[in-house]
Amino acid sequence: MKRESGAGAGVSVRKSRFVRSQTIKIEDHYESIKELGSGCFGRVFRVRDKFSGEIRACKAINKNKIIRAERYKTEIEILQKADHHNIVKLLEIIEDDTFIYLIMEECKGGELSTVLADRSKSGNFLSELEAADLFKQIICALVYLHKNGICHRDLKAQNILFYDKNTSHLKIIDFGLSKIFKMDGLKPKSPMNSIVGTLYYSSPEVLKGEYNEKCDVWSAGIILYYTLCGRPPFLSCDIKELEEKILKFNFNFEGEGESHHSKLSKEAQDLFSKILVSDGSRISAEEILKHDWINKFFPYSTDHIKFLDLHYFH
């Protein structure tokens, strides 16, 4: 399929129209440089475009190993349409008899989880100012996704990358477990019920098997806690014990002596009290942008919401 040209003035253009899709031999267009990771269904490589010389990331999905094809169709659909500066960009789709290759922009700064682990080991925790910069980017992406009826369902520090090593610019990746829970602004027909994701970041309602998009907000809250305190709020080597801790969600900041997270601002503690709670009491991603903690450490949230309104799917 040839790249489609842009529309005329005043005409809404879908970002997906500019994602080239074609059936060719990938080695004719891209040179593999290094394997970056692997999973059950494929591998991720750093590749070089033989014509432009640009470096890209390539996710190779083995079609013969796919069990639930609809999940990969959903991932590709989301990446084709998503147009937000905190979500990784899909640039091209290539397919052969065995693989589907997703050519994406490369994020050279590494995983957020690596940065947090390194800072935690050294005892050099992120300040609330630094954390607010990162957290607001994550929440802005969630506002965008949720407004467009998309729930990520596997939001974790490993699925958030720094765009490069010289900036705090974050990109959310891996939409393999994501769900389109509503279409064209319509009300969702029913709650989601597949128990998916990573346990440390899973909300109580996901473990119970009935949830909505606010499960992403819980996961973001776990990331924020990890960012500020150097560890997740719920820890156990035993799966059943960990599930029980999550289901009770009865952590607090009292009686923690001189621990790091007892020194957090009242605004941060208040934000946690509104995120790490039952889904019925949990605030939305959009409400987080209006919270006092965001406005104190990273202002102009309202202006950012207005900016987001211009960048929804068409």
C-alpha cells in the first residue's frame, strides 16, 4: 500500500492514514543492528532504514505463535490512531508470511523502571518536583487514552520509556493487553472482566474481574509511589499474600518513623489517598490534573487539558 497523501484545508485527517502498511521483505528496507528484547510471540530490534539512515525500533510478532489474534489487532489499531507526544509512535507496518513488523520511533533513554531502581539503590530518591514532571506526562497520556475509549491495562514502569537520555520526556509503550472499551464517545456497554496485567500494578477490582478504565489510574498511582518512595506500596514474594494486600489496600503514611515516604508533602499524601482506594472513590485521570499536588509542583494543568482536547482521535 502506498503512503496516502494529506487532506485539503479544513478536512480532518486520521493519523492512521500516514502509517504505511505493505507486504515486502523487511531486509530490503531495514538493517538489524541489535536485539533489544524478546517475549513469547516475538522480539524487538534496533534497526536502520537503508534509505534514510534513520534508527528505529522494530517489534517482530510471530503470527504462528499468536493465540488471541484480536489482541494484536487491537494493539495495531491503537498505535495506528494514537497521536500523543507521550505515546510511542508507530511509523510503518511490514508483513511477510511469518511475521508482522511494527516499525516505531526508538526511545533511547531506557525504561523508567531502570532509572527508579538505580535511584532507589543509591538512596537518591526523586524529588516531588521531578516526580511531578514524570507523573503528569503519564496522566496526560491516560487522559488522552481514556477520552478515546482506550484502557491500557498493563501500565507499569517497564512500559514507560524515556525518549532519550538527555530529557525527561516519557513515552508509554506496549498496548498488547489494551482494550477499546467504548467507541466514538458512547457509554461503555459493560465493565471489563479479563484479569490481565502485572500483579504489582494491578488494582483490586482487576483481581476481582470487574473494572473500568480507572484501573490505569491505580497503576499510575503505584508508579508514583515507586517514584517517590523507592518501592511499590504492596510487596510480597508470595502471590496469594500480595493479592490479599492489594485487595485490602489499607496502607497509610502514619507510624512510618523516619522513612522516606513519611516526609512527603501533605498534597502528595492526599493524592495517594484519592488514587489507591476503591474504584468507586478513585479520582479520574482528568481530575488528577486538577489536584493540588500537580498544581503545586507542576502548574498549568488546566491549560494542558485544553491542549489535549485538540488531539483526540478523529
